[in-house]
Amino acid sequence: MSELHNEVSELERTSATAARLFDVRRIIGGLFVVYGVMVTIAGLTASDADLRKAQNININLWTGLGMLALGLFFLVWLKLRPTVPPAAEDVPEGPGARS
């Protein structure tokens, strides 16, 4: 019985780690931060010709900052409200099992 309990505890820990690792907020937030940094750098290095094309609005800079803000929002949300894996009673047993 103790061995079975240890195996179940290990599976629960693995499930919780996988649920946190593959949370959509982490993926979306990470991508927005990475692309936001790239677009912000493009906005900081914009030439005068680029600004004239956009009626003197540095669209890359503003878009990059917006993407950074959104990405950081998702990552902070993930940190404040972490994913809780489903309880063992909520998971159907076996393939094709229905509630």
C-alpha cells in the first residue's frame, strides 16, 4: 500500500509540474515579451525616412511597448494565479470513460 501511495504522489507532482509548464499564459506571455523586445528595438533604431512614412509616429516603438506590456501582464497573471491541476476524483479513469 505504501508503494502505491508513493507512486500516486509522484504522479500528482509530475502532473502539477506539467500543468504549470504548459500553461497557455506562459507561452503567450513569453512570445509577446520576446517579440515586444524585437519590435521595440526596431522602433528605437527607426530612421527619419521610416518615421516620415508613418506620419512621424514611431509605430514600431508604440507597438513594441504595447506587446511588452501585454506579455508582462500574462506572466504576472501566471505568477499571481498559478494553475491548479485537477483533483484525482475529477479525472475519468481509462480511455473512453465518461462522467
